[in-house]
Amino acid sequence: MTSLISPNDTWTLWALIVSGTALAIWLEQNYKWAARLSGPVLALLVAMVLSNTRLVPAQSPAYDFVDDYLVPLAIPLLLFRANALQIIRSTGRMFLAFHLASVGTLIGTFLAVFLLKGHIPSPDLEHAAGMMSASYIGGAVNFMAVKSSYNVRPGVSDPLIVADNFVMAAIFIVLLSAAASAFFRRRYPHPHSTDANSAEAENLAAKHWQRKGISLLDLGKALAVAFVAVALAKLVERAVKPAFGDVSHASLALQMLLVVCTNKFVLITGFSLLLATVFHKPMSAINGPEELGTFMLYLFLFCIGLPADLKMVFVQAPLFFVFCGIIAVVNLGWTLAMGKLLRFNLEELLLAVNANLGGAPSAAAMAVSAGWPRLVLPGILVGIWGYVLGTPIGVIVVEWLRR
């Protein structure tokens, strides 16, 4: 069945894509029910409704622009503050707690693969494991990087990202409940919880969400750095691949090293980290890269929803809910158990889990909501560090399971 708008009507399609994305952001920021669903889920749902009512086509050359250009550009924009030295210095024990939670994500991923091996066929299972290990260590930017690296079919990525976001929203509620629970407070030190009702937390929340001043020069600098990072990564990718030659008979370790070192998204991440660390002073003075990168991320999520068949999503989603749920629950259980042995604070452990599963914005939102003002910056920084780790780990997981 043909759609009302032609697949070749690029301008009309992009008018709907950008308007639909803006609508999702507006709803998220103005209504409590929408905030609970989250902007990414709203963007997906709006796109699914448009395509399933045949207003827009499920496939169009216009959508390829997102994967080809916006996804690579979003990575360096979101990693503008990824100064590795500052992250290590400023986050302290949170940095260790975050890596502890990341191990929980990997354990949960391999357990989910083991339990669902007979229910999700190959290579869909390997792709789902790679995308979710990347997403539940970094965030949606890592999900989309792994998806684009392996050209994952919509029948896997669409229901998986819906399940991903709903499970993440549910865990967010669980984490806030655990933070206020007398059961957990009796068993873990909780020094930051005394800030919960302070005026400092209220002022920080207001300050954190205020409008930023962004100049024309800021936008120019941010995009210039992003384009340079992507261009460098593409140049290195073209130069390195022939240098390895034929490795089909090489060891598993060498084959996996080649895949990681020649993956354009891993290279983009590496160059972005290098630029943010070496040129941290001039780059930290630029406003707007996070906003640009996040908007590109929302556009990507909207375009993921366009090819989605609602019937297929509802049939497949329950299985992927189980898949994502296993990873999230194991992450939380492992982090709390090991954190207890290592005598971490309750707030550090819960925020580390949140930064793992939801990324930097979610970690900041939780720290503000819970009234932990001193943990807002560490939460953001370890969340950004997750963006650095997520893509290479996701690629390694896929390659390991495929072999």
C-alpha cells in the first residue's frame, strides 16, 4: 500500500521528521506523563503512527541521511566534554562504581543470550546483545552506532529500542525508590541523602535546566570539530584496513582487533576522546554541542520508528522486554552486591547503574530529582565516559558471539 507522501518528496518528509522530533521534545518538557515515557519513546511512537497510517513511507532515500551523516556527527558532539583526565580526577569512587556496573551489564548480556538462545535466531541475537551492551554501558548514541555498524534489520532494532526505553524508565523508578528505602539505607552508607531536602538541591535543579547562551560562533566551532573528528576517522579507516591484509586465518584476538580498529564509529569515538582531552580548555568554552548532538540523536530515534510495523513490534517486543529486563536486573543486583562488599555509598551505586542504563542526561536528572547536588557533575562525567566505552564494547560483544 502506497503512502500519502511519496518516498521521493524529501522536503515534505524532512518537514515531518523535524517537526515530529520537536513535538516529542516539547511534550517531554511540558507534561509529566510525557516525561515518564521519555522523549525517545515519544519520538518513536509518533514516527510509528505516521508510517503505519500510511501518511509517510516506511522506506525512503531521505532517511538514509540520518545513518550516513547525522549518526557519525552526533558522537563527537556528545563527547565534547569527554576529557579523560578530568573524568578520572573529578569522579573519584563514582568512576570505579561505574565500571563495576558496566561489568554487570556484560554479565547480564551474556546471561540473556544464554537464556534466550532458542527463542531469538542468529544473527539477530548477536546484534541485540551488541546493541544492548553498548546502550546499557553508554546510551542511545552507542545503540545507533552498533546498529549502523552491522546494518541491523528493523525487525530487531525497532522492538528492541522500544523495550530498551521502557525498561530504562522502569529501572529509573526502581532506583529512586531504592534511594529512599529504609531497607537499603540500613545496609549501605548514604552520606548524600542528607542533601535531599536542602535549598542547595533546589537551586541546583533550577540552574541545571536553565536555558544556555549559545552564539553563532559556538555552533560553527562545535560543528567544525565534529566534522574534523569524523573526517579523521574515515581517513584512518581507509588507511588501516588494507594494512592488515588477509586475517581470515589469524587468531580470534587479531580478527577482533581488526574489526574494532577499523570500525568507523569506534574510530570516531577515539578521535573525539583525543580532541576533548588534548584541547579541553577551548572545547569546554564552546556552548551547544550537547544540544546539537542530542537533537541529532532524537532525529535518529524518530527515523528508526518510520520503518516499524506496529503489529511486528507488538509481537516481538515482549521477547525483547525480557532480554532488556534480564540485563537491567542483573546490572542492578551485581552492582549492589559487589558495592556492598567494597563498601560503596548507596547513592554512588544507584547513580552508577543509572549512568550505565540511561546515559549522562538520565544520571543528571536522577541526581537532581533525588537531591544529591554533589553527585550531579560526577554522574554526568561517568555517563559521558560510558559513551566512550559503549561502542567498542558493543562491537566486541557482537564479534565474540559470532565466532
